[in-house]
Amino acid sequence: MNSMHREFLQLAQMPKADKDYSSYQVSEKFNGQRAMWDGGCTRGEPLNNVPWANTSKSGVSTGLWSRYGRPIYAPAWWLDEMPGYWCDGELWVNRKTSLQDLRSTTARLIPDDRWCGVLYMVFQRIQPEWFAETGLIKNPIWTKFIEYDAVMKWASRITGHLGSNKRCIKVQQYPYSSKDSFMENVLESGGEGIMLTDPSRLWSPHRTDRLIKIKPEKQATATIIEVIPGKGRHRGRMGALKMRWKGLTFNIGTGFTDEDRERTWSIGSTLLFTYRDVTNSGKPIEARYGR
């Protein structure tokens, strides 16, 4: 068995200060839900039959997949408006719709009419053989070994019919030279940030510096109310810290070094953290140790 590590989709890295990105292209970072469309080649099939499906729960494929290999249950009429080829993209409504509100629509097992407003923002049309790379997906919530031949067997079922393509909007990319003004316009319009893409390199199912995300972060301090023991690699040391901020509680489990996790954290002390935004209830989104 090939032990090469891979991801389900291509994941972005953060920018590095010493890296030259002048050859990259710039596009908007959407506050939506990442999704892959397999051209409809698995639509209607039991998940156990699909070689890349997350089978932690039973169900049927829609051809539309979350970043963790779970089917997204869009309505049949919505799926009928998707193209007959593979895409990597993001489910999105508009800049005013929070990710929390979007997921209240997309997480339903029985979809409703709220899908009328959901668009599929296409980053890239991808070739099935790029996705089919043999390797092991291994993250805290999912482990799956994917084999190239098994994926390509399913991909060969696509007939070439292009579909109506009504739901898809191709994400526009601009020269890197427009990065600063483009970022400013996106943020002033209520957007989240920008993405940089290296057009000279092919899409691949890895976390890669071919794709860079840039978004402003906010900072705040919160009070430590509990030290949560770690699991797996972090067994025997801190796994996360339970925090209180503005009367709300939440966990911070990222941004820590191994040395940080082995130190003694004092209940009642304060901690600097960064976050991207807040949920409808006011809890920080993507909170991490701010050092």
C-alpha cells in the first residue's frame, strides 16, 4: 500500500514573508462552504460504492462533496443545473450571508427552497486523474485510502454531457499587481479576503503553496477556564484551552507549539488569540493562539 499522504481537496497555505508571489493571480476568498462536484458520475449511488466517500454515516451520493468526503444534499433540480465535468469550488450565497446561515441550508438531509439562492463559485475545472492520486487521507475526523484505478473507473462514467451549468459562476482572477487595491475593494464590500493562485502549476489534492489565502485577522484576549487534555499525538499534554470571552465560552486548540502544549497553563489567566469573524451568537470563528 502506498503510504503517501494526500488531502481530499487542494488546501491553501498562509503567505510567507520571504516568498515572491508576483507571478500569482488574485481572486476573492469567499465566505462559503468548500465543495467538489464530480460531474454527477456517482449521483444516486450508495456511499459504500464510491471509493472516495466518507462512509462514517450511511447515505447516497449526490455528486457534490464536502472537503471531508461527505455528500452535500442539494435538491435534484439544483444538481440538474450542474455541469458534466469535475470542479473544485465553493457554495456561496452573497457577502452578507454568514457561513453559519449557509450551513443551516447545506447541512440538511432533506433540502428545501433555500437552495434557490445558493451558487457554486468555481475555482477550477479539475481533471479526475488529478483528484484520483493514490494516497492516504488522515486528519482528526477522517481516514481514507484512495486508489487511482478505483476513482478513474467511476470517472469514466461521465458521458461528456455538459449540463445546463446554470448554478456555476467561474471565479475571476486578476494579475498580482492589482492585489492591494483588489483586497481593499473586497473588504470594503464586505468580503473576507483574497486568494493567490500560481497558474503555472496543476491542481493537486495537497496543502500547497500553489494556493495562498490572505485575510485580515482580529485580536482579543480571553480568560482560560479549563485545560482540556490532548488525544492522539498530544496525549499526556494540553490539547486545547477552554476560554471565556464576552460572556461566551469556546475552545482554542490551534496555534500552539509542542513546547506550548507541555507548559502549565493557569486557570484564570488571560490569553491573546486571533480570529477571523464571529458567529451569529458572537463566538469567534477560527480562533487560534495569538502568541
